[in-house]
Amino acid sequence: MIIVLKENALKKDIDELKTFLEKQNVKVSSIEGTETTVLGLVGDTSHVDVDTILLSDIVDKVMKVSEPYKRANRSFHPENTVIELGNGVKIGENRIVMMAGPCAVENEEQLMTIAKGVKKSGASLLRGGAFKPRSSPYAFQGLKSEGLVLLKQAKEMTGLPIVSEITNQHYVELFNDYVDVIQVGARNMQNFELLKELGKTDKPILLKRGFANTMEELLMSAEYIMSSGNEKVILCERGIRTSETYTRNTLDISAVPVLKRKSHLPVIVDPSHAAGTYWLVEPLALAAVAAGCDGLIVEVHNDPKVALSDGAQSLTLEHFEKLMDHARGVALSVNRSF
Ligand code: PEP
Ligand code: MN
């Protein structure tokens, strides 16, 4: 971090500022020019608050030269992180991982039909929401723990590991017993109490980007989980809110190469919540594969017209099979596979 001081700064005020900074465990070296003095901060500056420094009357500007996230940062961990699930599925390797299933678990027949179908087409994980954070309190809220029981049953039947969304830090123990990957939804990306609690489990966490959050904020949320003890974080781009109205969200495809460059964590893409309509899911998914994602998470329903949540963006099992086929082709062209 570099602090540029104002021209008329007095020595006594500069010394006072240096003492204040040194108390925060950083080394301060000053470069005195003919007109201005510049302070350079060395060490872990992640806890140094820029806005507080700017309160000082002698400070002109503050420039950050390193990112505030350390554990998620590729500079400190050049190798890709590979997250292994118990049954041999690895996320973050050359092989791209497909996660598929309904938005919400609705009943046994629905879930088992979808689980069998997506497995047949080549999915490696089954997704399904049991606790649904809906925008309307009147919309279907999910089967809750009964949904988790059904997901476990689907895993027993297909062998597919389960990914499901948690909505509250008090459910961590419950999720530990029932799921293989715990999903944090876009609406909870900055639920810091939840993130800290998830730092105490050793389950992989699928962390979705909030619809109004920057990539740096996403990485800082990953940092919350990692600094609390759990390094197994999967980043997920799922579309952000822009002025566009023809799509549900705008898929920020640049998030894939940017996050892969900034961080060593696996990056996956959810084309379904970006699209909002089923016919847009495949082109977005293929673009994500071409851009270098490590996985996809896609909503699939055996009968989208009667789905209790997100039917419009759900692929049928036939659409899903076609998507897998086309995605394999794109993966090959970028030297990857499914
Ligand atoms: C979901 O995966 O069903 C979901 C609610 O996603 P998001 O948090 O991205 O809106
Ligand atoms: Mn959904």
C-alpha cells in the first residue's frame, strides 16, 4: 500500500501517522521528495483500512498495490486447487464437472426420475434445493429436511454426490450429514455469519456470486470461509444484474478467466440463473466451457411446465442430453473433457 501525503505535511503529523500505521503490524518506509512525502507499507496490509487513513488531514491519496485477499490469491498459491469428493469426482482438474438437477426437490418420483436421467447423460453431481430462498414469501419454500432425505436417497440410488443450498448458519450440522457440497446462494454471498460457520466444516463450499457483487467481493467472501478454516471453496458465476431486461441476469463470462487468473480456486458457471429461459442455457453453458470453467451447474426438470420453481429456465432431460453432447465437443476444442 502506498500513501501519498499532501505538500504541506508537517514532520510531527507524519510521525504520528507512521506510529498509527506501525501499530497495525506493518513496516512503514518513507520516501521524501522535494515537494511531497510518500509512505510505503510492507507486510500484511489486508486489515489496514484505507478510509481511516484518508481521514488524516495530511493524506492526499492511498493506493493499494496488492489484493486484500490472501488465501484465495493465486500469487500465494500458484497451483490450481483441486477439490476431491469422496467418490472420485475432482473439481479443478482438466476434466470439467457437470452438476445437474432440479431447482427444488419436489417429491420422490420427480427427484429420482431426474437423478437417473442426468446420470445417464453424464452428470457427475446431482443438484437440488431443499431450502429455497425465494424472492416471494408466498412461493414454494422447499421440502426442507424432507428434501435432504430424498437427496440422500437419490445418492444411494445413483452414486451421484449431492450439492444443495444452505440458507442459515444453524443448519450446518444437518447439511454435514446429508450433502457432499454445500451451496451458498447469491442472496447469501455476504451472509458473513453463515460463511464463518462454513469455515468450520470440511465439506466443499460452492459459493455463488451475488447479483450485485464485484469479483473482489466474491473473493473476499471466499476469504471468510478460508480464513475460518475451510480451504475447499468453489467459486460460481451465475449472472449479475445489469440494465438488460431480455435476460434474467447478465452472465459475466469474463469472470471465468479473471477469477482463474486472480485465484487458484475452481471456477464454475451456472448458466440457468443467468438465462432465465431454457433455450438460452445451452449457448451460455458452451461459452462458459470455451472460457475455461471447471464445471457447470444446470437446472433440469422431468416436466418443466409443472415445476414448483424455475420451470422456465429448466432443461428437459432430452435438452440436457443434447447439451452434454455439445459441451463435450467444445471442451475438446479447448483441450478439456467432461
Ligand atoms: C439456485 O441454485 O436454485 C439458486 C437459488 O441460485 P442463486 O442463488 O444463484 O439465485
Ligand atoms: Mn433455481
